[in-house]
Amino acid sequence: MKSEHGAYLELAIDAQDEQKKLKAQNMKTIKKENDRKQSVNMQFWHSMKEIIFMIACAAIAIYTLIHFAG
């Protein structure tokens, strides 16, 4: 009876260790994915900032041409 109980405890401990390893691996994967998403997000907003700046400059130039040409 004790040997069956000991074997059961050993299997339970092995399963817990495996779950801890999987959890650690999942946490690493989640962190990498979050870092990648943040990088993509930063690139997107940097591009948007450049586009908005160009549109604003073009609008100022067009306004200036219309205002002072007439």
C-alpha cells in the first residue's frame, strides 16, 4: 500500500514539475509576444506621426499659397 502511495506521490510531483516548466515557458512566450506587439505598435505610431506631419506641412503650404497669392 505504501509503495502505491509513494508511486502516486512521485507521479503527482512529476506532474507539478512539468506544469511549472510549461508555465515558465508560456510566460516567456507571452513576454516575447507582448514585446513584439509593442515594437509593431511603436513603428505604426511613428509612421502615423510622420504622415500627419507631412499633411500638416502641406496644408500650411497650400493655405499660405492661397492666402498670399490672391
